[in-house]
Amino acid sequence: MMKNSIVFFLSSLLFAPLLFSQTFFDDAVQAYNEGNYTHAFKAFNIHYTNTQDEDAAYYIATMYESGRGVDKNSTQAQIWYKISAKRYFNVNKKLYNHTFNKQRRFFFQKIDRIEDKETKETIQEMIESRYEFKTHNHNYFLPFGYQEDIYPTYVASDEYTNREAEFQFSIRFDMKSNLLGLNEVYSGAFTQRSFWQIYAPSAPFRENNYMPELFVTFPWLDGNTLSSLRSVTFGMAHQSNGQGSTTVVTGETLANRSRSWNFFYTNLRFQWGAALIDLKAWKRVTEDPSLDDNPDLTDYLGHGSLTVTLPYKKLVTTSLIRYNTSTKKGSFELNLSYPIYRRENVFWYAKVFTGYGESLIDYNTNITKSSFGLSFSR
């Protein structure tokens, strides 16, 4: 335990080198707002050269048009406006929901005329669904899942089979950014993972796992140190299956189905070529032993994970490894996704899992399972 705590602490110390100055874009916007246009113009140009950011191109265009920080030049202004518009269009046209967003605007145009401006904007926001929820973990539905053994039951009336469906719903909301001037993003997320015995007589849900979390992600901008490191995330999470403790019904004692834990984590994201590597370490929050339904959870889940995501053209392969060096227990998961024909936001999805911790209810059961279906993010 001490060894894992030291590893977690040392990984957290990586926060120290992140105390660097703002990016050229933030510096440029600040200078622009303060009227220091000469400095802003130079900073916007440097930022655009490094990132090809359409927002920087737009600022440069407006400064040429107004003669702020540079000689007024309508020709250059038009050139930079075109660069900004072209890059903005090229980014947005690749988003599959771009067409749906345009159609939703058509729905708004068909409503009765609203005189009050704020009321009109509220209605438009609702109809066009202008909300900033994003995907967090994979979102998928896998109707075909098979493992060799029958899942253990905790209620005598349940009749489980070795075939089931599985789905995961995971969203993120970015709440704030750049409070420390480090371009960091503060986020909240929620993930629900469900195991549905759709092929059993009464089709019960065998297990539901819920995980809310809060985290902050810092980009790593120091190109001279650990150049393959791209971002560092610090977070806290609660994971539970939402079940109650041991219950007595008509004299029969039912097995305790409650599973939960709280933990802090650090995630380091590296990049080598096209590969993205996530090295994650977590530290469980100590609970009152009398209230802890799964005190040996980390014996099976370990204290960290290694995830390797490898895109090749349209195919994305993701491998995840968890391992506890003390107990010699862990798990391996392999996911493959590929777009369905002519779709950019729906994918064929295959998953293979072997080891411990597939679900909280069976965290200490060795399971090997293959599943196939669709995913809606990756």
C-alpha cells in the first residue's frame, strides 16, 4: 500500500512544472482588450503560425480592417477573413450533427413570432438544443455479449444466463477554464454502465454502475521536458452500484449487493506518433470498516491502469490493462471501433474483457467475455 501511495504522490508532483505563462492566444486577447494592439497583433500571428487557429485569423483580419496594431489594409483583411471562414467551415462540415443543427434552426423559424428578445432567445435555445454536454467515456450499446460461465446470482428468484446486453452512457460538462492562467479546464462527468440480462426469462438488469466525477485537466506546454507528455488530469470520483445493504425478507437473508468506493486520481496522457497513452493512478479514500462493503476492492482492481489508444485511418483500437503487483490480479480489455458506412458518429464496436472488475457486483469474479454492437462516441 505504501509503495502505491508513493507512486501516486510522485505522479501528482508533476503539477509543479505546469506553472508556465499563458499561451500566445490568451496573451494576445488580453493585450487586445487592454488596447496594446501592436503586441496583440504579433502574438496573434505567432499563435496562428503554431496552431492554424481560425479565431486568431479572425482577430488578425479585424486588426487589418481597423488599422489596430498594423497599417490599415482592406486587401489583407479580406484574405484573413477568408482564411478564418474557410478553416471554420472545414472544421464544422466534418461534424455529423452539423446538418441536424441546421434543420433545428428551421424548426425555430416555424414558431410564432415572439416580440420579447430574451424570451425569443430562450425558446430558440430550447428548440435548437444549444447545450454543451459532451461525451466522456465511450457511449455504446452491445446487444450480444457472451461468456463461458453463468453469472452468479444474489437473489434466489433471479435466473441469469451467460448471454447479456451491455450499454454505457457517459457525458461531460466543462464548467470553467483558465482560472489559474494555465489553460486548464474544469469539468464534471457522469457515467452509467448497465448489464442487461435481455436473454433471461424476465430480462432483469443484472447490474448498474454509476460514477460521477469532478476533474481538472492541464495541457502540458513545456516542449523541452517530457516532450511526449500532452496533458495532466487531477480528479475525484465516486463509483457505486446503487444497491442497499443486507436485507431480511420473510425470514430469508439476502446477499449484500452493495458495492461502492471513493477515490482520487491522476491521469497522464502521452503521445507517441499516432498512439495516445494514458497512465492513470488512483488512491482509494479510507472508509469506516463497518460501512465498507468491499474492503478488498483494490486487490482486484489494482491502483492504476494503462490505456493505449491506436487510431489507424478510420479504425481505432483501445487496450486497457489493470494489475495489482501484490495480489497478482487484474484485467485486460480490448476495444475496436470502425464507422458504419457513410456515418461519422456511429461505429461498429467489439469488446473483449478478461479478468477481474468487469462490474462492481462481481469485482472478485474472474470473467472472460466477448461483446459486439454499436458505439456512438470514441
